[in-house]
Amino acid sequence: MRKRMIWVLDNVIPVLAGIAATTAAVDYANEWRGYMAYGSEWLVFPVTIFILRRAFKIARTMKGGN
């Protein structure tokens, strides 16, 4: 059960947060520009995943886990 929870923390939560953040960033950027274009707002997804995975790993290390 613990391995499954760690897997969810490492994979599912960052991906869902990345999708939500990217959707909001793309909508905001398109509204601000006034037209649809592709820009750096699409980098929100991988950056969010990277930051959340790193944060969960640091939290587990500080707690004394793997």
C-alpha cells in the first residue's frame, strides 16, 4: 500500500496539477494576446511536474523515508 501511495504522489498528482496549471496558463495567455498562439505557457506542464516531484522527494527525505 505504501508503494502505491508513493507512486500516486510521484506521478498522478503532479500530472493532474500540471494539466490544470497549463490549461489556466494557456487560457490566460490567449486572452491576453487576443489571438491563439503557442508560446512558453506550454512549459508550465513539465515545469510543474518537475517542481512537484522534487518537492515530494525532499519532503519524504526530510521525514526520513526513501
